[in-house]
Amino acid sequence: MSFFLLPFAAPLLLILAAGIAFLSPGMRPFAAVRVSELAGLGSIAVAIATMAVLLTQGAGTGVLFALAGFGLAAHVDAISVTMLLLVSFVGWVVLRYSRTYMDGEPMQGRFTGWMCLTLAAVLLLVTSGNLVQLALGWFGASFGLIRLLLTYPDRPGAQRVVRKKRAIAGASDAALIGGGVLLAYVFGTGDIATILAETGAASSALVPIAAAAIALAAILKSAQLPFHGWLTEVMEAPTPVSALLHAGVINAGGFLLIRFADVMLAAPIVLALLLMIGGLTALIGGLVMLTQPAVKTSLAWSTVAQMGFMILQCGLALFPLALLHIVAHSLYKAHAFLASGEAVQRVAAAKRPGPVAIPNGKSVLRAFLVALVIYGIVGAIFGLPSKSPQAIALGAILIFGVAYLLAQGFADAAPKALTRRTALWSVAASTSYFALQSASDWITSGVLPATPAPGPLEWALIILALVTFGATAVAQATFPLWSGHPSVAGFRVHVANGFYINALVDRWLGNWRLKEVR
């Protein structure tokens, strides 16, 4: 038996646990909650064993079933192992949390069963070595998520978001099927490794069309503007569902782009569109997030912004950094949602340090200059001159956040301790970025294609992104200086409502009249 078939053991354990959960619908089904946790631990063990296989045997594909090149197959490489470790760990944490959170609920067994099946589908997706398995995992993750969103089916809000999610998921599924059929037609196989290996030599005009279909599927799956509304309305589902969604399922779009990176490079115009859509989503999502009074709603808009930034990274062809982004965001967002119940208490209990030091224009300018100096020095240590222009530009965008941090410490009224602390954290943040970037490049070396040199269109979009994100960072850093203007209050209302994009889409799609969904 091939070692490369080992990844199938992880979803199999969760499917078995789901079967036990569905057969234990009682008030406190011991088997459902305990076996699901054991299955989660088992999936982590499988992920670690698969990593050992990769280190000792190298990359490879294990075929479980195939007919004329199509069937079920697990592909083991740096991407699949990273995602397998991430999903299995986050899944186990969420299952463990669900045991206490859903304790005493009459639907606990059913809830646990759907949670296990959704995780199993995601694991099948991230380890896919064949287009058939990829599609099954893609569909299964959406179907399982919809059932989890209907944990309380009588709530009108749950029915509304599920109806919208079904429509968007259906469009995403259709786009994925279209892209997969085109790739299968061009290359004559469903084996993903073969498709990626032969993409560079393919001259068919259908490949860029397939890339466009895959990009559309990813955009819809990752809640990019203007199809983000369902994600910001998922408030009726239990907190474990929110954690699983925002830390796991929502990343499927980014994973799809990363997995088919070679195909995406065959369509530069598609990458440019991803850059624009992702950048716009990141900017608007980040702005709206700051105006939300509810913790979970703010976290939802944060996810929209983070997914936009991940899509932007893919549009820049920085696929190793996009993979790193998925890992970092998943771990952070899982913790944020599972700890959201204590957020209000923590804020209320926090000691007020006194008057806030407000930076003036000179302090902000000084902060940005120092941030760029830190970026240049730390970047030079990590070989910044040898990086691609896209990677340098992305680092500059991230350093704007460092500048905002420094601005607080450089304010005239800021104590020296705060200035020192912000300076140290700024250096640490810059060092961490370059260190993690180097690590992701090393891990995915030979697996993901190198970032190509930008053309005129790419250069124009890179400059536009730098100017836009830079202006936003300056506006955010100087916000206390102009926040008292009367027009700001009115503008804040528009921002808090997401510039009414979701409302306009709802109207365009027929107001989404409520209909009971079961």
C-alpha cells in the first residue's frame, strides 16, 4: 500500500465519528462528543505522519480509485501537508470547544455530526490529487457549512443567510466545474500534478479561460466584493461554526488559487483582476471593520478584509506568501472567535492609562520615515534587493501598519516608555515578516512557481496599490486630528453600513425574500 494514501485516513476518521454522532441524537451523546474529539486528534496524528512521509519519500500522489485518469487521489506536497496540519489542528480545537458550548442542546449529536463531515470535506479538498476529489471536497464543504448555519432553522436570519449562501455557493460550484472540465479537456486527465506540470508547455487558448473560471470560483468562495454580504450576516450560527467558517472553510478560495498557481500564471489579465478585486475588498473591509460595535460583526468584516488581502497576494503572484497568510489568519481568527465571548469583559476590565497621546502631522511623517528605514535595514539583512518587485511592494504595504504603530509612540505627549516599546515592536514585526517570508519561500521551493517580472499593467496596479494603502494608513494615523469635523459623522454612517454594497446586491438579486429553509 502506498504511503501517499495516508491522508485519506484523516477524513475517514471524521466520517466515522459523524456516523456515530448522527446515531446519538440524545441530550448529551457521550459518543458524539468524545469520539469526535478523538477523531480530531487522530486527524492531527495522520497529518504529522503525512509530513514524515513527505520528508522521507518526497512529494507524490496516492491513487485510491481512478477510471481513465479521474477518481480519488491524495497528493502529498508542501502545500497539502501544510493545509492538512492546519485544518486538522483547528478542527480539533473547534470540536473540543463545541463539546462545552453545545452541552445540553437537543441537537448536539446532529451538530457534531455535521461539524465532522464539514471538516472531512475540507480535508479531502486540501489533499486532493484529482479534479474529481477536489470537486467533491469543494461541494461537501459548502453543503456541510450550510447545514451548520441552519443549526437553529427557525430563525429568520439563519434562513436569509443560507438562501444567499446557497446562491453564491452554487455559482462558485458552477465556475469550478467549468474550469475543471476545461482543464480535463485540454490535458486529458484529472490528475492535478500532471496538469500543473504540463501547463507551461500548453498552448491552448482554453487554459486562460479555465484560469478565469477558477478565479471566479475562488472570489465567490472567499466573500470578495460585492458578494461578501452572506459572510457578514452569519450571526445566528453558534460560535464554533463561526470559528470553523472564518478560520477554515473561507480559506478554500485562496487554497484553490495557490494549488493552481501554474494555471493562474498563464492568464496575466486574470491575476490583474484578482489584484484589483482583492485590494478593493481589503481596503473597504478594513475600514468597515473599525466602525462595527458588535465583536462578531467586526471579526466578520476583518475576515472580509483579510481574504481580500490574500486574493491581492495571489494577484501579485506571491503564492508562498498567500499560503503563509492562510496559516496565520486561520490561527488568529479561530482564537478570536472562540474568545469573543470574553472580549467585552476584557475591555471593561482594562485599566485606563489616562489621556491618549494624539500624533500630529510631523509625528506621522516621522513615523513613516522611520518605518521605511526599519524596512530597508531589516530587508537588506534578509536579501531585499533580490526579492521580486511584487514582494517588495507587499512589504511596503505591510510596513504602513508599522508606521501607524510608530505614530502612537512618536506623539509629543507620548511617554518615553511607549516610544521605546513601539519602536521595539516595529523592529520585531518587520523582522518577523521577512523571516516568515523566507521560510515560506523555502518550504514551497520547487512546488510553487516563481513570481514573474511585472509588466506595464502590473506596475501600474502595484503603484496604485501603494498609493491607496499608503493614503489610507496616513488617514488612519491622523484620524484624531480631523475626526471632529461635522462631515465625518455622516461619513461614518456610510462606512458602518458597508457603503450599502450588500443592500444594493440584495436589491439587484430580488431582495432575497425569506422562504423557510430546512
